[in-house]
Amino acid sequence: MTTITRTNTTVLDRITAFFSGLNESRRRYGIYRQTLRELDVLTDRELNDLGLHRAEVERVALDAAYGK
């Protein structure tokens, strides 16, 4: 016999989840922008000391914020 469990989510729960997701997205975007700003001000030599090339800056910022 199969039992179906139904979770009752209210409209308030959905709204709360929506705003939680929105806040998380904003937080991650802030990390991305901050990392991008910090790496953009470095010279090519400083980036090279970190083992990075200027073309990798955006990817590193994405990794820092979103873990991709």
C-alpha cells in the first residue's frame, strides 16, 4: 500500500521562502561584485603572483560567490 504524505504549505510559507531566496541571491551577488572589484584593481603582476590571468577574474569571482 502506498502512502501519500501531503505537506500543507501556506501562502505565508511560500512568501517567506521567496524572500529568503531573494535575500540569498542578493548576498551571493554582493560577494561576486566585491570579489570582482577587489581583483580588478590588482595589476597583472599581482594577479600573476596569485596564479591568475586577467581573463580568469570573472570566473574566480563566480566561483567565490556561487561555487561553480
